[in-house]
Amino acid sequence: MLTDVRKTADLLAAGYLVVRLREDDLPPLEINSTRYLEIRVYSAAPQPQKAMEEISSWLGELESAER
């Protein structure tokens, strides 16, 4: 988990937006940034359309906030 936090922190520091798909049994990462989105996914019942809609909505909110 520390590796995930370090990698995410490095990407955020470099100016990237970061989306992490976290399996249902993994704990959430302790990252507080408007440029970070964490989505809970379930390998036994994947819902890729739902995840993509959530990402699209998040990106729209970020774009609106930048105006």
C-alpha cells in the first residue's frame, strides 16, 4: 500500500490527474487531493460503464471548478 501512495503522490506532484480503481477488499488510500479519484471496483461483478461515468463526471466537475 505504501508503494501505491508513493506512486500516486509522485504523479500528483508532477501535475497529473490520478484515478485508481481499488479492488473491494483493499483499504482506501489516504490521499486528499482534488486531482485524485478513487473508485471501488468488484472483480466478481465488474461495471466498467459505471466507473467510466464516475470518471467523466469527476472530470467535468474539475473543468467547471477551473473556470
